[in-house]
Amino acid sequence: MITRLQDPNYDRWAHQIKRTGGCRQPIHLRGKVEHYDRATGRLLHRYSTHTEPDGVLRVACKTRRASRCPACAETYRADTYQLVRAGLVGGKGVPETVAAHPALFVTLTAPSFGAVHVRREKNGKVLPCHARRDAETCPHGQVMSCTSRHAADDPRLGEPLCPECYDYEGSVLFNAVSPELWRRFTEALRRRFARISELTMRELREQLTISFAKVAEYQRRGVVHFHAVIRLDGPTGPASPPPAWATADALEQAVQHAAGAITVEVEPLARVFRWGAQLDVRPITMNGDLTEQAVAAYIAKYATKAAECVGTLDRRIHTLDELALYPLREHAHRLIAECLRLGALDDLADLRLTQWAHMLGFRGHFSTKSRRYSTTLGALRAAREEHQRVEEITTGRLPLFDEDTVLVITHWEYAGKGLSLGDQLLAAAITRTPLLVEGGDPS
Ligand SMILES: [Zn+2]
Ligand SMILES: [Zn+2]
Ligand SMILES: [Zn+2]
């Protein structure tokens, strides 16, 4: 820190760090940008990292994962919030009339793979975990009952009552097929609307679009469930109203039907998976119980998380030997080991369970949206970058030029990644971003 602070180039370094928004693991680039006049070939402007601190330009890593970089994850969270909210009330290129379209907040859960310790509350009081009067004793001698009233931070939460009885195979296979379950669910929704409107699928497309934005959340027991905004639009998306018969009630009934109707089979093991019985469907209204801000904040929060809250790792694992190097809780260890076991089976190769063992089998995207839901993260990013570019031009770092008459030659190479511990401390202080995140990797 002292070396950095005494460096005559410190101000420029601090400027770079501010530009990355305090990214904890910035990419270092070495290179140059040259602007030439197309007509005369005259060099108009040259930028080189040669004169930058340490001879490199630092750019943000842009990860969405808070456990890796809290600063970039915060940008991602804010963008996701804007994206989800725009789909509910308009803005960012989405017409405000979208607020009148029927929209539901739907949570699709995973089924049970065995009893786990849970914390339940009723009227502000914590209930016993699994109180059973005539509790069975499992073949491993474990009484299938737990009368503890678990604290919110009890490490046993999500752990099976009996790990030997717990269906680890089912748990990781469910995660692996859950993106396909979601895809079939959205298809079943469309088919249901075709049936109730007595239209063919093609005719339906000319009248109705079903738009959604969804996020995956890991439960403590290590399975994913999905939270989704599902909205009804006319044929061109948010700019056109849905037909009169496509009401919020009709959508709710279609969701209930579709969620119960579809399955995915893992044929080599003759196992069939479906959503859990718990299905939560709530209308989103601007003045009711569930507002568009609440929904957008909820989805955005989970968009920056992965499986680390289950106590697993945020990096790839390929062998049991490698797994043994990490101090994981028993349940997470068993889930990863099960992925490695199933991943070695040729019949299941397409589930790529070894590659996604650290994610407990889930290889889908954390937050996704249908094409017409609202704006895109890319568009939000481009707008921000354009703003920064204009700022650079007005502060004299880049010449104002006409793209048609100026030839831009760039040459960049990768020159490393990350910040030293001292630089991390300074970066956190300069940008007022958290140095470490709860549950994050301190390395
Ligand atoms: Zn970053
Ligand atoms: Zn318990
Ligand atoms: Zn047992």
C-alpha cells in the first residue's frame, strides 16, 4: 500500500480503479489504440498503456457473482433490477402500457429428496423442525424426528436427518434436468393457452406472446428452484396488448396446469422428475402486496448468487482427491461426490455432471429472460459505456472524431489479472465497495 501511495503515478492508478468501479479482480491489458485520418493517413491520436501505472490498463471483470467480485456483481444486480422492473412498468425502451398486461410472480420448487432440517415460522414464532409423534426409525437407526427450533444461522439447516437415506442421486439429477423442465413448462403454457382459446399454436402466436424473466435460487438443501415473472403480451411483445381473453386468471390456471403436467425422464436410470408440489403463484400489482419493485429486487438479488450459500465451491472440481482438499460441510461434499460418480457414467455424459459438480449438477443460466421481456443487459451496458466515452472525449482523453473518416487501429494483449492485497484495500477504500463478501473466497 505504501509503495502504491508513494508512486508518482498514483492518481492515474486510482483513476483506473475508479473506472473499473472497484473491481476486485480486474483484467490487465497491454496495448495501444491509434486514430488515423482516413484521407491523409495522418496519425491523429495515440493511446498506449506504456505510460499507464505498471504499463497496463485495468478493466472490470464484469462477473455477476458476488463471491468473486462484489463491485461487478453490484453492477450486474443493479442492471438486472432495471431490466426486470422495465418489463413490469416500462422504461428503458419498453412502453409504459406494459403495466396493464397481466403479470404473475411464480415460484417453481423442487420435490423432496428426503427430510432435511428446516426453520419454519408461524405468526412470528419458530416451529419445531420435524416433530412427529410416531416417528419412524430409518434402517440406519436414525429416528426421523427433530424437535429443535433451529436458529436462522444453524449450520444444520438444509442437512438431511439421515444422510444415508437421502436421495443424493435424485437431488443432483433434478438440478441437471431443471433447465429442461423449465423449457417444457413454458411450452406447456403455450399449449394450454392454445387449447383454452381454441386456436392452433400458429394462430396463437399471431395473438399472444408469453414473456418471462426468471432466476434460479439454491435452497439450503442444494437443489435449485426458480422464481419467474410471467407476463402476457400481444403478438409483438410489450408494445401490443394481449387479447381480451388472456387474463391474469387464465394465466394463473395455465401455470397451475402446466406446472403439474410435465416431466423429464433420465432414461438410463429410469428416473422421472417433475416440479415439487409447492407452487407459489402471485399477481404483481403496483399497489398490492407484491409490487414491481419487490419482485425486481428479489430477482436481482438472486441473480448475483450461485451455489456458495449451500456451502459448496465457486470453482470447478474434477476428482474426489481434489474435493478432499476443501473443508466442505458433509452435505455439500456428498452432493459434489454424487455428481462426480454419475458424471463418470457414459450414459449420462450429456448431463456433464463432472463439469458442473461444483454447482451440484445445475448447468443452466442463473438469470434468463425471453427475447421480448424488456431491454437487455447488453443494451444497458452499451449505454453506460457510451456515457463513459462521451465523458472521456469531453475531458480531453479521446479526440472527438467522425467514425467514417477516422481509422482506428487497436492492439491489445492479456497481461494478467487481479490486484495485490494492498491494492485491494486501496481499491475498496477509493470506491467505497466491500472488500470481502460474506461466504466469499478471501483468496
Ligand atoms: Zn470485477
Ligand atoms: Zn432439525
Ligand atoms: Zn437412514
